[in-house]
Amino acid sequence: MAKLMNRHTIPRQRCESVWVSTGSKKCRLKNHAFRRRGLSSILAIFFVTLFSVLAISFLSMTNINLAMSDNHQKMAQAQAASESGLAYAGYLIRSYINDEEPTTSSHTLSQSELTDLFDIFWDYSSYVLDSSPAIDFNEVGQIVSFSEDGLTGREFTIPLIQLNQNQLSRFTLQFRQYDDTPEDIEVLSTGLADSIQRRTRLNNNIISNIPALFDFALFARDDLTLHNGVTINGFNFDAGDDPLQVGTNGIDPGNITLNNSASIDGNVIVGAGGKPDDVIQLASGAEITGDSSALQEEWEPPTVEVPTTLYNSTSLGSIEDPTTITSSGKYDSINLGNSETVTIEGEVTLYITGNIDLGNSSSIEIAEGGKLTLFLGGDLELKNGADINNLTQDATNFMIMGLDTCESIILKNSSNLYASIYASDADVDFRNSSDFYGAVVGNSFIQHNSAGFHYDANLRDVTPIGTTASISILCDGNSYVEF
């Protein structure tokens, strides 16, 4: 029994021992689980706090990014509005040139002409804006003086222009003309988008477009006739230069006629819409060495205007006796008897309101070193043996500028004639027995004798005084953002 009891007791004790031991493990496990639940709460609070801070930071960053995006958008809008302002300023300038067609009788614009041009442009801008219902703007400011960074000039402002009710196209324009560079009009365009603004500048250069009077060796608005044996060629050409040109605005058959053995060493151009094969008629042995074609549009010869000072001066009467002229002047006529001579010394400009008639063997002589520009209001006729003797032998030193009242020029030069003749309303009749060196523009042209016609290519680069130049304004293509 004792053994039996012991046998059962020992396991019990062992079981108790195990139970006790096991019970201690449960306590330790319970304590450990409690500690883990406390740590989890702390971690949860930490992460909640962390994520809350991150969420607030992200929200703040989002707001900042939205503000930056809005700011950049407005900056882009202001820049676009500023550039729209430059484009509109360009439109105003081009419209002014097209509508008003400003011109100048000199080929370098004077200070007073540039000042007047700016004043007229201001008046034109006011008119255009007032008559444009699609444009909202405040009143165009008066022309006022300004000084900036040591520079002075005049300016006017067109404040707050808005195109077509578009809030994104709001800008202010300033037009400036600087005292030291009056040939430039500077445009300052300030684009607006709420409180954001951007300003751009662009220079526009005022220029006079010099007309090319003598690009043609010979040009007739109507008929052009070369009689037997007449030859047209040229000299003073540089390598690569275009060949000489002979032309007409005419489109009717026979507007250009070359009689027996006449020749043109160059190109021939007929009127716009004309057919060269019909307009040009070649007789036996006549020849054109170059191409034949038609103008793209009718060539309108530039207007001739007498220089203002000379035009307004008092006439010195008529020249009827031999004399030497050394200074410019205005005369009623030149009428020389047989064998009489008028000599030109130095650089002289004459305005002859009436006719020039040179009797048999009389002459006008341009001395060595001299230069004569002749504005002719009437007709010119050289009778048998009379001549205009240009001793410089340079066609650029003798120019006949026929006004619209000059209707006839008849030359019977007995010696070689060096001259450039521009008389687009005159019928020009060459009966020379000697050669001609220069260029001719007339209403019609006929050469009777077989003398040579030699085009001086240097005349392509010559700008005669008295021709009206059109004015244009060229954008220099460089705009830049100021702020």
C-alpha cells in the first residue's frame, strides 16, 4: 500500500510540481501579454501622430503647390498678355503705314519728319481705338516727355486694353521716341493678370524705302521702239550682277518693236498679264539675247517732287544768254540761240518751271567736277547740232527729273550723251547721231538712228533727289522680358 501510495503520490507531487511550474509560466505569460498590449498602444499613438503630422505637411505642401501653380499660371497669363500687346502694337503700326502711306521727299528722314511721324501715329492710334467696339480701353494719353536712366524722349500710353472681353488679354502699351534715336519707336507692353505683371520691349525702326529708278536700262510705260540697227547693251557690271533689263507696262501687240537688225543684249519684260511673244515684235535680223517674261504687277514709277526750298524760292527769270551757273536756282525757262552755251560748274540743282529749247549748235556744258540735277516742269528739245555736253563722262553727274507736266523730251545730240533721264509722263525721242550712256524711264521711247544705247549699271545704286520715298517701320525682331 505504501508503495502504491508512493507510486501515486510521486506523480502527484510531480504533477503538482509541474502544475506549480506550469502555473508560474502562465503568470509570466500574462504579464508579458500585458506589457505587449501597452507597447502596441504607444506605437499606435506614435503612428497616428506621425501620420497626422505627415498629412498636415502634405496638405500644406499641396496648398503651397497650388499657390505656386496659380502664381505660375498668372505669370504665364501676364507674359502672354504682354506679348499680345506687342502683337497689337505691331498691328497698329502696320495699319498706320498702310492707311496713311507716309512718304518723304528726302531719303534720310529729318528730325522734324520723325517728330511729325510720331505725332501723326499718336493721332491715328486714338482714331483706330475709338472706332473699334471690340476693344475696351481707357483714353489714350497725351504725348509727354520722359526721362529714364539718363535717356530722354517723348511717349504716350494706352492704358489697360482688353481685347474681345478676354480677361487674359489685358495689357498697357507705351510708345516711346528717344531724343538721341528718333528713328526708333520703342513699344513697351505690360501684361496684367491680377497682381502679376510682365513687361516686354520691342524696337521698331523707321526707314525710308528708296525707290529703284534705274533698275531698268530702258523702261517705257507704253510703246518702246528701236529702229534699224539700234543696239542696247551695258557696262559697269560686277560679277554676279543681273543682266540689263528693258521693259514696258504695255500688254498690246507691238508695244515693244525692234526693227531690222536692232538688238537688246539682256532681258525684256512686258506688262503684267501680257504675252511676250505677242507684245514683242522682232523684224528681220532683230535679236534679244536674254529671256522674255512678264511683270508680276504693273510697275508704278515713283513720283518726282522738287526739293521744298527750291520749289518755294523766287524765280530768277529765264536763261537766254551764255552764262556760267555755279549755284542752284529756280528759273522760268532756258532758251538759247544758235551756238550759245551755258556752263555748269560745281554741284548745281536747277528747277525749270517751263521749257528748255536749245537752238542749233547751242549747248549746256557740265564742266569737269560738275554735277547737274535738272527738275523739268516743261518740255525739252535739242535742235540740230545742239547738245548737252557732260564732260565728266558719268551719267550719275547729269540727271533729268521730269515732273508730271513734262510731256516731251527730244534729243538730237551731236556728241556722246552721258545722262540719266527719269520722266515717266514724257514721250522720249532720241534722234542722236552719237551714242548714249546712261538709262531712260519715260512714258514712251523711240530711237531713230543706229546710235548705240549703253546702260550704266552704276545707276542701280543711285538715288536721285526729288523722288518720293515711302516710309515703313521695321521690327528688329528682338523683344525681351523686363520684369
